[in-house]
Amino acid sequence: MLLGVDFGTCNTSAALVFDGKIRLLKEPLKHGYSFPSSVYLTEEGEMLVGQSAEYNRMQNVHRYRREFKRDLGIKDPYLIGERSISPQELVTEVLKKLKSEAAKITTALGKEEITDAVIAVPATYQQYKRNLIQKAVEAAGFSFVKLVEEPVAAAIYYAHHNITQLQEEEIILVYDLGGGTFDATLIKKQGTGYQILSTPMGLEDCGGTDFDRLIYEDIQNRCTKVLGQQLKEKSAWRNRAKVYEQCIQIKHQLSEAQEATVHIPPTWENYQLSRVSFSQMIAPLINETIAICNQLIQAAGIDWKNINQVLLVGGSCRIAGVRNSLEKKVRHPPLLVDDPELAVCQGAAIYGIDLNSKPKSIQGEVKKQKEVKPNLKTSSNHPYNFSGDPFDAFGEKAVSQNNDSTSVDDWF
């Protein structure tokens, strides 16, 4: 038995493998298959994970943390309540939660304890981050750990379910845009399997949460002076938290509708955003993902005209502007995989069913990346690139315990 895990910036999903079958893990409070990648430390010292953390965050925001995947490897720990804790340790807490939920299933079925895990990581992760993830998984109680790149896991999922749908030598671009990272890989159909054409590439700072921030920034720019000032006040963190939820709501609405409308607290001003305006808003970031795809395609020695299909993976691929941008490049509609938020964890699980079978299905050697020190810089179009994050829950940067120059973003 093993657990395939897609640890995301905003949400984490997992698939349990037993008796050769795959079963997605349900979040016990949401009853869906995504666990919020968030934690809340109670005054009694209990670490709540997932939706439980989300339900409790409004009690004391200083005890709540999310998006720590992006801070993996930073020098100084967070101060959560009275406790100093690193992003790596918070990753461990989330993985412990997944292991605990999986154990409920295996115990009920009379199965042994889960000790194996396959964890999907961004293609951009260099060796030092891979080592941190490896240690975090081991600290969660897993004795055998295997890492697989997220776009490769997505390709494995697609190959497993669509082995007969592509012709020999056809090439697929796997475009994986999630909550906080972007990854891409190229695979080619060969016989009964697929070959990876070049080393997967990606961006560590591009995803749905960045789109949410852009909407928030637009709200601040367009709202009245009175509302803008009220949202900046440190005591207004509850209203900022509500506005954050509305930004996500707007983004989701625009995947289905041409226009979305919300009312912004505390003055309840009307805010409208059209799909066209939203697409223009996020276009610089989407263009950066396409630039990565250009590099990937060039590295494989081919051209866009050689791409037979673009496979969309990750929740942010539901956004119309993403699909439209890729359709312009390949001149035919890209394919949105079923349940794009769950493809990677299931691909990781399939990969783990028989690790020795990987060369038969997905071939290709991923180059070991040179180990470097953590680099917290972001791309030129990233919404972090201004003084002070407007999406900060407290109206100011929440700095690390030692209050040095390294700060971490704390928003809802």
C-alpha cells in the first residue's frame, strides 16, 4: 500500500493505493477531495490542519498559516502563536493529516499501516528543496519515499487512462497550472508507452493565488477612498479576509460567466469584473507560462506545429483566458483533463503502484538540477513585486521570528 500526494500551495490531494486499486482521500470536513494546505495552532498546542484550520483562523490570525510551500527553505522560522516552526515542519503536519485519514480507511479494511509515499513536486524544485520535502515526508512517518515531478505525474495519469487514444509518435504538451506553481513537460507516444522529450520546466511563483492577488489589487485601485483606507487599517483584517474570499469567488465565477459582481465590506460597495478584463489582468503571467513552454519545445528540438495535443492540468486551467491563450498557440482547443485538480495525485499513485514499470510507460531521464541556495525573487510580472503586499492579512508584512529582512506573506 502507498499514498500518492500532490502537495499544493493552496490545496493538497492524495490517492491511496491498496490491492492494486486507487481511492481518493476525502477531506473529513469538506467532504471533497482537496485538503486546504493550511494550519492553525490552538492555545492548547494542538495543530489543526486543512478545513479545520480554515474554520478556526478567524479566532486568531496569528495562529494561522497557509501557502508555506512557497517559503520552503527560508532561513528563519515562522512564529505561530508561541511556537517557532519552519515551512518544512508545516508540510510534515499536512502529510501527517493525510496519513491519518488514510489510516482510517486501511484500519477499517483490516490492512496494514501505510509506510510508502510518492510525492509530486514542482519541476522547478532544485535538489535542496527536494531534500527538504524528502525529510518532511519521512518525519510524517513514511519509511519509503519517492519523488516525481508534477507534470510527469500528470502525464502518467493521462497515459494510464488514454493509452489507445493517441497515434504513434504524437506529442503532448502537459500544461500544469495550479494554485501557486506552473509546470510543463513534453511526452511522445511510443508503442504502448510514452517518452519524456526534455527536462520538465516551470515557474515557482505563478498560479491561482497570484490571480487572486491581482483581483484584490484591482479592488483597491477602483474602490472609493473611504473603503480603500478602511481596508488598509490593521484592525480591518477580518474585512480583508472576507475580501480575499470574494476574490476567489470572482475568479471561479468568471470560469462560468462573462461577468462577476460582489459587494465589498465594510461599506458594501459594488465591484464588477468581466471575463475580458480578468483575462487582460492575468495575461502577463500567462504569457510567462507560454514562454516557459517555448523554452521546453525548443529544448526538445521541435516547434509548436509539432504539438498534437495540449493537456491542461491543475485547477487554474479552468480559467477561460488560460485555455484561449493556448488555443491561439496550437490553433486547436486544448484538452482539459477530467478533475484537473486531482490528476497529479492519481498520477503519483499510479507511478507508485510499480516503480519498476516506469521505463515501460514513461521513459526519459530527468536531469539532476544543480543545488543552489534558496532564491526568493519572483518573476517581473509577479504581483509580489511592489512594496508591501496589499493582500496582507494584517495590513503589514508579517516578518519572521527574528524580524530580519526576510519577510513572509501572511494573508487569507
